[in-house]
Amino acid sequence: MNQEYALVPRAVVESERFYTMPVSAQALYFHAAVLTSHGAVEVPAMYDLIQRIGCSKEDLEILLQILWIQITF
């Protein structure tokens, strides 16, 4: 069986900061983790993801401010 796994640091998802984020920002974090293979998600892919799962640009801003995700241009 060949499966791919995304690396999501347990320390991040068990932190108080993560638990206090809106659920939509948490969902965006998990979906972005699945999209990345090199630690960053490209801008077009991130905006497509935001639209597909119903998150907002504010959710992206939260993740960028906390430095849990990186986007590339």
C-alpha cells in the first residue's frame, strides 16, 4: 500500500494558540499541510484552496501572522 502523509507538528495542533483560532483557520492549516511537499504553498494554490473549502483571507492572515504556514509566489 502506497500512501502519502502530510507532516503536521503535534506541538502546533495541541497548542493553546491553535485551539483558540477559528475552526476555519484550523481547517485551512490542515488542508495547506496536505498540499505542501516542501514547506510552502504557492499563492494560486492557496487562494484556490480558500475558495474550495469556504475559508476567508482573514484565516490565511491568521496563519501567516503566527508563522505556521509559508506561501511562495
